[in-house]
Amino acid sequence: MTEEDRSALTNGESTVKIVKKVAQDDGENETTPKEIDIAIKVYRRRWFMLCLYIFYTALVAAQWIQYSIIANIIQRYYDVSSFAVDCTSMIFMFYYGIFIFPVSYLSDRIGLRWTIIAGSALCCVGSWIKILSVDPDKFYVALIGQSVIAVSLVFVLPLPGRVAAEWFAADELSTATSLGIFGPQLGVSVSFLLPPVVVKNHENVADIGTDLAFMFWFVAVAATLNLALVLLFFQDQPKLPPNKTVALQKMKKGEKAEPFVKPMKRLMTNQSFLILCNSYGLNVGILNALGTLLNQLYLIHFENGEEDAGRIGLLIILTGMFGSITFGIILDKTHKFKETTVIVYFLTLCGQILFAIAIFLEVKWMVYASSVFLGFFMSGYLMLGYELAAEYTYPESEFYSAGILNITNNVYGIILVLILEVMLEHYGDVPVHVIFCVALLVGLIMTIMTKDEQRRQEAQKAGNKSLYQNVPVDEKNIKDIGV
């Protein structure tokens, strides 16, 4: 480093030493070790970047369950079937599977800032389109608006790990990821709470339309504010990397971007990651299906319970936020990834069984209590999946691994909703709860079978010599990351 670079380290910066093998000066093919100083710095504005991301994700996710949690009211207002209402939720899962790979490719080239801007713009447009749907004959407009917002979710959902990696120190990664996942959970919890409170099941259908208009206007204004904040303040990445693993990733990437197909091939041949995708997909797919069908499942046993169903959904997600943060702190302190995941998955299965029993017994306080227990572990499991994916697939981009991870949970979610909708209509809710429990049992077995791999942790501890020692040093990248 130059003297100027060294003097800059007094301003909150530090260095790490990486041993690389580089070509000898005489031009021969042999290589010789070279010790390189990499400057790293953790910036205070990382928390502001994370808050902007949380606000954006909350706003998008808040519209996922907006119609389904008041399904009986939406059916009356638009004169549509329960399946049509469920489509407003499933559309988020469907579009994710279609657009995740194109969006992943685009995001890898335009960077974090423009990815967030593109998603925010789509969310804003979709929110304003839904204002035009406040008419009993315009359910198709509501679907168009939901579709645009669903595409905006593709831009944002795989990003918690990437935002954390780009801005936070190594000992803050799990906590920052859990806080990033806090955003979608916050949005879904608001979606469970507010629609049943704002939109009442009035006898006069026109009054329902008035309530819907108020809700849509509020969301559209918030989406416009979010877009303005992102355009003004969100940054792509800090000048210096915040941790050694990001610095190593940047050095490995080289001046020329790697073709999109190569990392995809590596991910699709990673056995531990593929098992995780299925176990994670089952767990989160059930969470998505439960959220979509919660109104119908609850009203079978509790008449006029729309607001109760919304509050129960709120508890499931709200307690999951605390679960995510708790598990993130545990991982940062212990680094026991597999042990933590197996315990959380087992307790999720226990919570689902307790929730089903409480519903069948028709004891309201038991339903509330079991939803708290279920939500803490099932919804809290979300961040564990992202962290395990990062460990299993390092040094691949977190956007790619998280993208594939979310494809599986959306595919499982769609399949479950389609099957359970038929089950619910023809056989009642008993087989629905049985399928939930059996699917979680299968996911638990998969989780136990997964190897305990910690590639990212090993790279952090050992300077990642084994992964990078044969990678040529790219002088441009070295300069960019503070060497």
C-alpha cells in the first residue's frame, strides 16, 4: 500500500493479509507466493442502508396476503371464487419462479443500487394500478396490479444476505441477514393486521369499495415515498469492503464478469445446497400456504372471525421476527449452523401439531398461544435458510443461492395451495393439517441428513488460501478493494 493508503487506516480502517500465488516477474509459468494487504472498513451508514432495504421489502411483502386474509369479503365484493382470491397470493410465488433467473442475471450486472431502484419502481407502479381496481367489475385490474408488485418482489427477496455481505462486518453477518429478513416479515404482519381492520364486511358492497380505496391509496403513497428515498440515498456498496470474505470474492471475480451459467451449474451440483432447497422449500412453502388459506381454515371453526384470523397471522409473523433475530444472534455467537437448524425445524413441527389441535378443539386462546409458538420457529427459520445457503455455496453470489432457495419454497407453496384448496373444499380441514405436519416431518428428515458444511466460516478463519491461492491477482480489483 502507499503511505496515503496506510494513513487512511487510522480513520476506522484495518487490514488483513492474504497470501496469493502470482506469476513470477521473469514471465515463466511458475508461481510464487505474495502477501497482500487488504484494507477493510465497516461504515456507520450501513444501518441506514439496511433500514431503507427493510422499508422497501416490508412495503412489497405487505401486499402479498392483502386479499387472501379477507377472502370472504373480496369474494363478495368482486363476486369471484375462493380460488380466484387465492390467485392474488399465488401470483407472487408463480412470477418468482418465472423471473428469478433473468432478474438474477440482470442484478449481477447492474449492481445492488439499481436492483433496488428497479424493484421500488415496479412496486410503485403496481400500487397505483390497484387504485384503479376499486370497482366490482375490475378484479382483473387487481390481478394486473398484483402481478407488477409480484415481479418487484423478485428483485428484493433474495437480497438480505447480499446487503449484509456488502455492508456489514464478518461478526455481524447473521444478525444483519436476520434484520434484512425482518422487512418481509414486517410487511406480511402488517398485511395480516390492517386489511381486516380497514376493510369491513359491510352489507352495502359500495362501502366495501370505499374501504378498499382507502387502503390502496395509503399503500400507493407509501410506495412513492419509498421510491424517492431509494433514488436519493441508497448506495451500491461502500468504498472499502467491510469484511475479508467480500474482499476475497471481489478479487476472485476478476475484471471480466463470470458467465451466468457457470455459477448456476456449480449450485445445481452442490448436494448439500439441493437438500437444503427442498427442506427449506417445504417449511416456507407451508408458511406461504398457511398464510394464503388461514382465513378459510379459521372461519370453518370460528364464525365471523376475520379479524381474529388476521391477528393470528400477525402473531405468526411477528413472533417470527423475534425468532429470526434470536437465531441470527445465536449463529453469530456459536456458528453452530446445523445444530440450530435441526432444533428449530423440530420445534416448528411441534408447533404445527399444537396449532392443528387447538383449531380442532375450537379453543380460541389455545389457537393464539400455539400460533405464537409456531410463528417463532417456522417464520424465524427463514433467516436460517439464507445463512445455511451462504455457508454451503460460498464463494458464489448470495443473490444466486437465495434466488434458487426461494424458487423451491414458491414452487412448494403453489403446489400446496392448489392441493389443499381442493382438499379443503371436498374433505374439510383435517387433511390440510395432516399434510402440513407430514411435509414438515419430511423436511426435518432432510435437514438431519444434510452435511454440516461451513465454507464461508472456514474462508474467514483461514484467509481462504485453499480457495484462492491459484487465482491470478487482478491489479484493478486489488486497487478497488483497498490493497
